[in-house]
Amino acid sequence: MIKQKNKRNLRYFNMAKTNGKLFSTAKAITLTGILSLLFMFPVNTFAQETSTKTEKQSQGKIIDQVVAVVGNSEILESDLVNQYLNARMQGNIQGTEQQMKCSILESLLYSKLMLAQAQFDSLTVDQTQVTAELEARISTFINRFGSQEAMEKYYGKSMEDIKSELHDIIKDQLLSQQVQQKIISNVTVTPSEVSDFYKSLPKDSIPLIKTEYVIRQIVLSPPVSVEEKLRVKKELLELRKRILNGESFSTMAILYSEDPNSAKKGGELGFFGPGQLYPQYEAAARKLEPGQISDVVETKAGYHIIQMIAKKGDYFNTRHILLIPKVSPLALQKAKDKLDSIAKLIRSDSMSFDEAVKKFSQGPDKNSGGYMLNQQTGGVEFQGEQLDPQVSFTISNMKQGEISNAVPFKTDDNKDAFRILYLEKKIESHRANLKMDYNKIEKWALMDKQQKAIDNWINDKAQNTYIRINEAYHSCDFKHNWIKKK
């Protein structure tokens, strides 16, 4: 991160989510670039009491000034500078510095316009939602800095001040999102509009759809025996006793913990806030004072002993030793043999895959036909790079309609299990077309129509709202009519 000599500005916190382009084409089919910039840059910046002050940037001195006014809200030169530095830090630079500042200015104009509308509509935000988003962002940045102390030192502010100031930014963002949603909430597309949209795309700009797979699975996850659970608990209690007798918790974590990410750091997890760890873990940790060690704690991950390192308000830093009970080799072999038998029944048409899923599968997708769900898209189609490497390897030589033999894998809670995979559909790479890709094209057409609704709303509101832009930015190639023609 780029540090300022006199001021470490918390605008860097507001690293918002960007909407990537669906594909490059002469006709934009995402929502406006402004909508993307809304989430790339802050909706609001930490308020400054005066519109003229001197800030020392790492690149030299600049005199702060008002570059735009929307209604009764100001946008300062320092807002643009800091947003530009933020974008450069993240590698989100497109075009020259001036072009980037023009884009940032347009995003801020849009956000101020939405906030003015939110005030006019008397919109409110659920405080619970603000708090949840605040905690998530704080946790992300604590982990990025490595500790709460490092973050506080960098920004020259206490956690209390950081949270207080970031709270208002998040609140403004959520209000703006409400306004944005109201603008596009009633926008729909008809089949004829989808068809017209597709026909309007230049042929050389129609996207190439990569090879996609639709995969179903039957999962058998043998339970861990009571004896194995007792063995793990006993081993942890012995480690706890050794630590209480003077041995190093960090050393024990390095030697014995089965959490690979934290073990190499002596079991240390870093600072976390409310609701970010397993409930059982958090409840046990919060009862501890720095240096104290918990009894054995069970979570979905396995069994832990926990040592409190430090507490800072609602945040705490702990180290732990995790041991994971193992399914016995005999139980795993039985699961494998059973799945191979099920696969044979399906191949011989003695049982349908649907029947087998309902009767045998122990996976979370049992009630949805065993379809593997793509977490990135929410659909059931996967491109090759979106698949787990083991799944990709298994289906690489399968034909559509084939079923694999039983293959081992780790469940979401890191338990050993077996599954058979059914390649229901393999869609070869092709140019998007209405017959094969109607749902995708429908989404693109909807986004295109939503963009037009946003464009119309901006142009209408801009003409009926007091907006003044510094002449230094009149040469910007804005996408919308912010500067009223005389």
C-alpha cells in the first residue's frame, strides 16, 4: 500500500467489488462503467471539514480543492487523488492518469446523485447489515496487515476510530445500492427482446463459450467411529498437559496440528471478529484470557485446543492445535466397494441414476438430484478451470452419459469419502447461440436493458439536480451529461 507522509487515508478501506466485463464487444452488455466504478471506488470518502486544505502526498504537495458539487455534497481533489492511488495499488489502471481520474470523478458524481435520491426517498439501512459488512471488511484488512496493531499503526488511528469512520462509508454504499436496485427492479426482457439483442451483436463479437460440463455425483461418507473420536480427544488432552507443564504451544502446533495454514505459524490464526469462526470455537475462545488454554473443543473441522493470544474490543487472536478424527480404512473400502456396485447397477440399467441418488447418496446435493453446483455462477454448468482438479482429471476421458468408478475425495468439512461421477452433459466449445445458450444471452440482454434504464435515470436526474464541475475536468469524456449546456 502507498503511504502518505502526513496522513494515512482510510479511503483505501473501501475496496469495492468490481463487475468484470462479460466479453469485449463494440456494444457494451454489462451495466454502465459507472456501475462498475461504483463498486471499484468508494461511494463516499471520509468527510473533510474544509474544502481547502493542504495534503502532502507521497508524490509531493497538492492543494485540495472542490472539483465538483452535487446538490449539497462536495467532491474534493483529494478524493480523486486517493481513489487513483487506490486503483493503481490494486492494478486497476486503464488509460492515462487523467482518464482514470475522469472515470473516478464520474463514479463519485453518480454515487452523490444516488445518495441525494436516497435522502429524497427517505431510505434507511438496517443497522445489522451495516455492522455485518463492517466486521467483514475489518477482518479482511486485519488479515491483510497481519495484525490489528499493524493496521492501526499504518492508518494512525485506533480501531474504534477506524470502525466509526468506515461505518458511514458502508451505510452510504448500502443506501446507494437500494437506489440502484429501485431503478432496475422492474426491468425485464421478453423472448423477442432477447432475440433482437442477440441479432444486434456484431458477429465477430459474439462470445466464445468454453467447453462446459454438467456433472452429478453419488457420495458415501462413512462415519468416524466413537473409538477414533476418543483417541483424538485423549491425544489433545495429553498435548494440553504438556503445554501446561511448560512446553511451547507454538512448538506443539508446528509438530502436531493438522491445520496446515496455521501450523506453520505456530497455530496462530490472526484477529477475527464476531461470527467469523465456528460458533463452538468462538464461544470457547471468548471465555479465555490471554495466555489461557481451553479444554478440548469440537467443531465441524475436528477437535481443538485453543490458546488466547490477545483481545482487542470484539476481535481476538488465538492459536490452536487441530486434530481430525479419521475414518477407518476398512470403512472407506466398504464405501468404495458399495459405490462400484451401484455404478454397475446403473450401467446395466438395473437402476436409474436418479433412483440411486435418492436411495444411497449422503451428499448435501442428494435432494437436488446429485447435481454438482458451481459456486461461482450458481448454476450446474462448469468450465474446465472451475472444476476441482480431481474431478477434472476423472471426467477428462469420460464420454457424455458415462459413470466413473468410485474415487476418493475430501468433503467440505475435510472428511474422507468416496463418490461416483456421472457426466450428464458435455457441451463443446462454441460461439454463443440462442438454441444452446438462451439463458446466458437472456442475462446479457437483461443487463443491457438495465444499463439503458440507468443511463436514462442519470441523464434525467443530472438535468434536474444542481451540479457544478471544475473547469479543469470539463474536457473529460464523460459517458453521461453531467455538464449542462448553456
